[in-house]
Amino acid sequence: MPSDRLEMSEHARSEGLDPAQVRLVVTVPTFRRPDHLIDTLNSLDAQGRGDDTAVIVMDNDADGLDGARAAADWLATSRLKGLVVVAHQRGNCHAYNTGWTTALAEFPALEHIAVIDDDELAAPGWLDGLLATAERTGADLVGGPQAPVFADRTLEGWRRHPVFKPHYSVSGPVPVLYSSGNVLIARRVLDAMERPFLDPGFNFIGGGDSDFYRRAKAKGFSFAWCAEAAVLETLPARRTEFSWLNARSLRNGAISAIIEKRQRPGLGGRLRTLGKSLALLMASPWRGLRLGFETGSAVIGLYHTQVAVGRLMAEIGLVNEQYRNPESN
């Protein structure tokens, strides 16, 4: 795994922050969304938590620092206290690693880290729901849905596309999680995982979170889902264009193949992964027809074929900057 030097600096700190009281930290990576970041932070403040909860904002734009400045101004007057740090190395994995490492170093009584992105809003009771599910199930990591909110309400039909649908619909234990945009992680997980937590090799194709969860599962950690603990993800119209949906679907397939190859090293593992990719490609036309009829959309029906093609692209080494994480566009 590539090393993560964590070139970082502290930008701001709430006056009166008492690290010894903090048991839950919400980490918020941000990149050039200062206005929505404030909305995200307001939704966290509205959770109504006490001094046992703090926020860490990780700005990944060391040149502009618009998010860092906006968050610092917000912390100066907010009830919720916390830190603003700058992750000087570009990439979402660097940003997450900076926030999680800071939380462990700053808060000795830390028990859980929660994650929300700067284009999301926490629904009422979000944190309480994640914590309650963790206590009820004993799970080490708890995820929740990222409900799409389209800026253009005429685009609501696209929520049926698999890239916008949550992986689970019922609360309770689940085999594994996939996304870091809405998750609660017990400190014992981070204490046990090697660093960097998220592999910087996934910085610009995405998938660092999925890789982290797979490695956590291999160490014996357990997972659960809280269907009631939703975050609302604001989606611009750009994300319903064919080019974005195609890139995202190809990326999903490529990431799955890359992670499987890491889990199954050697010739036998490579052949097994390749066989699965070919089988998915052969099955994709029939799966796509069914999905297209169910959703009434030929574009949505292409998803399974796009995923299979993305897997094969990763198999033959064609995943590069051309197919970088479409979230960065």
C-alpha cells in the first residue's frame, strides 16, 4: 500500500473546545464547496448533541482554502465545536486520512468517528440513529442511505438508477459497506487498521472506502445498516447526463475488479476474477433488459453492461486518469 505522509496543518480551532469530553467526532472532507459546507455544518449542529461531540473539517484545497475559511468563521459562532485542518496533498483518501488521524490524536476519549460529505445534509436524528444501531447490533461499522436530492426536480426519475440507490433497505446486520458518505466507525476499527487507513492509490478513481471496508472485514470487524439514518445528497443536473452516468458505472466496475484482484493475488486469483468479469459481461444484456423494463429507461438498462466493461478495463490495465472518479468533475 502506498505511504501517506499526511502533509497537514491546523487552520482553526473552536475556543473552549475540551478534547477530554469528546467521544464522537464527525469528519467532513471538503473541496471547493464553501456554501454547501456551511449547510452541512448547520445540519450537524441541528443534531442537538452535547459537548461529547465535535466536528473536524478537512479542506483538501490548500491553494484556495475557501472551505477552511468558511468553516473557521462558522466555528467562531456555532454551538458545535471542533477543528479545521488542511490536507495539503490532493485526493479524497488524503483528506479522510487527515481527519481520522487528527481525531485519534486530538481526542483521547474518542469512541466513534462519523463521516458526512460536504454535498450532504444530515437528516434529523442522523447521529442518534447510527449510534443506536451500533449499540443494538454490536456492529463495528454502521452505514446509512445517501438519499439523492436533485437540484432540478424534473430529474427525480433518475433516482431509480443503481448509482443513486442505497445498497440496503432494511436496518440490521449486513455483510459489508461500500460508501464513506454516511458511516459510523468505532475507534477500535481504526486502532486495528494499518495506516494509511484509505489507500492513496484510490485517490482519483475512487473506491478507497470500499477497499478499507474489505480489509476491515478480513480482520473480523462487523457491519450494520441503519435505514433511518439518512443523509441528503445534493446532486447537480450534471450527474444525470449520460457522460457522467457512464463514467460512474465504468468506475464502479473497475473498482470492484481492482479490489478483488488485491484480495486474490496470484495466477489462480487473477483467473477467478477474470472469469467473474467475463460471466458478468455475458449476463449483462439480459440483466440490462430486465432493469430497463423495470425502470422504463434504456439508459438505466445499460448499467450492468457498463459495470462489466469497467471490470474488464481494470483487468487489462486501461483504468487511468481518463476514468477518474466522476465526483471530481
